[in-house]
Amino acid sequence: MNTRRDFIRQSAIAAAGTYLGTFGFSAKSYGRILGANDRVRVGAIGFSDRFKDTLLPSFLNHRQELNFDMVALSDLWSLRRDKGVSFLKEKFGHDITACRNNEELYSLKDIDAVIISTADFQHAVHTIEAIKAKCDAYVEKPFAETMEDNRAAFKAVKSSDRIVQIGSQRRSGANYHAAHDFIKSGKFGPITAVDLVWNVNQPGRWRRPDLVAQLQEKDTDWKRFLINRPADTWDPRKYLEYRLFWPYSSGMPGQWMSHQIDTVHWFSGLKHPRSVVANGGIYTWKDGRKNWDTTTAVFDYGPLDDLGSGFQVVFTSRMQNESGGVGEVYYSNGGELNLMTNKISPNGGLQEREAAAMKMQPNLLPKIDLSANVQKVATSANTGADPLTSNHMRNWMECIRSRKQPNAPVEAGYTHSIATIMTNAAVRTGEKITFDEKTQEVLAGGKVFKY
């Protein structure tokens, strides 16, 4: 029996006929870009805190206007799956199909798109699954934690016609677009340095002790959870507090630095660092974690064919004192572009006295306030969603309709993953890490880094 969706698609395709063929549209692709009468059915991959508290409210902001619906949830853990289905049923006012795993979800056949918010090391594999099921996907960062996964997921997306949005929501911020445009206009001058900082004072960050106490192996699928990671004995902490344990997460680089290093690639047009070194350790939160609570990573960026030019990027992060906050500051010879204050200023620029001593002209940037470009969330629902993420989710939903590339396409995920994997390699080996452009491999001591 044909569904209403089938009828809408078939009728529209028949009416469009050969006209669309002249523009290179297949019947199936046209069927997926119909307007508001064709509801987009979405499945949730993982009922995580990130999904519940941020991604879902962002989706709810726009789903009625753009005619999207959520119809299914996949989660390996029965407790979280049951809670998630109940929660979503209340939000959407209809039944939600509970799936024990992604295979069950994709067997439903009528899923058009998925929101992937699972463990860091699973994102790439879950993206490949979505592509094979011919689904569009919103994929949380980091995109991948190993180059093998990174290359495989990138290839899968690029060989498809699916719309994939990487969860790098800074790319949907109007202030970040204004900063990008100012740098690209040439008015900023060449980037000379970048400071990335992410400081918190949160002993419970990435900890889930209450949930860990409730999780039993019989209530989930440990082997399926591990996917392509080495076999390991059951450990509920690694399952729920995975961001503290390699090889399930790189911790600070994958979770936090991935957002900020993406702006470096976006603003500079460079795809990855030339080299990375890192130092740090577990200095304060000695709770059995393996990933550092304090990290400093130093990057060399610039053209590969001109090692005498470029700039340095420094990422610093600590989890035991929040002074310094979170944000990015870009420097040129003429001043700074500060995305913590959203101001461009002549701060630190070449002053007249110093310039005159070298028979040069002073070089000072104008004062510009980017705050006017801090975009308010476009919303048809009062969900309390984070504005950046809400705009980013909307962009993905609109691109599913238009079939245009989203603000953070798969290239953004692939390149930020190169940088985070290089950083993790520096953390794990203590070596100066480089990248082989030809083989697309991360090198430690001239050898391929293996996790």
C-alpha cells in the first residue's frame, strides 16, 4: 500500500517529468526536495545529554515551520532508550519507535534523516551507517578520532548526495561570519598568531556517577558499543564517561579544541597544521581518568610550500580554574580580532613610535564592534535552545529541503579531525607531530600514529 508520502512524491515527479531531468535531478532526488507538504521524518541516534538539552530544543524551534518530525530513537541502553522514548513522546505528541540499535532504526525504511549524538569515537561509523541507509545526518563533533575512521566517513559522504552537517555551530554564528569576512577582505592583514582558550572549573565535567551506578552490562550491548575499537572488558565508566578514556575519546582536543581549530581552518583557508606539539597532564582530578585535565598544544600553520611564512596557534585548556574563559583571539600586525569580546581593535598593533624607528608607517586596525552581528535565534517555539546551535540546526533542516551544502559540510569535520588527531598523537607520544599530505596520515617520529 502506498503511503501519503509516496503519493506526494509520485504525483509531483510525474508532473515535473522530463523538465527536471534537464537540470540533472533524478526522480528520487526531486522527491526529497519537495516543499512543506512533504514531512521529513527524523530518527535520533543516541539519547545523550547533548541531544536532550541542546540538539532537541534546537530541532523543536524549527520543526513545525519546516515540517520536520521525529519518529524513532536508537539507544543501546534499555534505561536510556525507555526514558528517551517517553520524553520524545511527550514533546511530539505521538508514538516514538524504540530501536535497540541503529540497524533496527534503519530497517524502518521511512527515515529521511538522523541526528547523531553518540560517543566521540562512534560518530564516523554512525555517519557511514546513515549514508548507507541514504539518510541525511546532523553529526556531533569530533567527526572522527582516528584517521582511518576519518577517511572512511569522508569518502562515504563525498560519494553520496546526502546532506551532512557537522556540529561545529560557530559556522552558523553571524559574528563568526563577520569575522571571517573581515579577515578574507584583506583589511585584517595576514594572521600572525591565534590564541584558543577553554577553561572551566568543573570537577563533574564528563562524569556520570549516578548513571554509572545504574548501568548493567545485561541492559546494553557492550560489543556493539565498542564498534571498531579493540576488545575490552566491561566497564560502565568507559561506556558513560568515555570522554575521560582513550581510545573512546581524546578528551579536550576532540570535545573542545575541535570547535575552535575549525575557525582557524575556516578563516585561513588552510586544511591542517604543519606540526603540533603538546604538554600537560592529570594535575587535579585524579579519579581514574586517562585523558588530561590540563592541556597546552602549539601548532604551526602555513603553506606547505613556504615554510618561512605562516603563524602559530596556541590552545590552552584547564578543568580546575575557569579564569580566562572560553574563546578565540586572532592577531595581525595591526591589532586583534577578539571573539571573546566580539571586537576588532588596534590593540597590540604597530604604533607610530616603533614604526618610525624603522622608517615604517604605523599599522593600526579600526575599532569595530561585531556584537551587532551576534545573531538572535530564529524560532517558532520557546524551547530555551542555545542560539548558535539552534541556527545551526535550522541551517541543516533548510539544506535538507534545498539540497544545498550546509554551513559546516563534511570537509569541516574532516579537517578539524586531522588537527585533533594530531594533537592527541602529540599527547600520547610526546613527539612533534606532522601530517603526510600524500597518504593523509598523522605521523609521530616519521611513523604513522596508531592508536
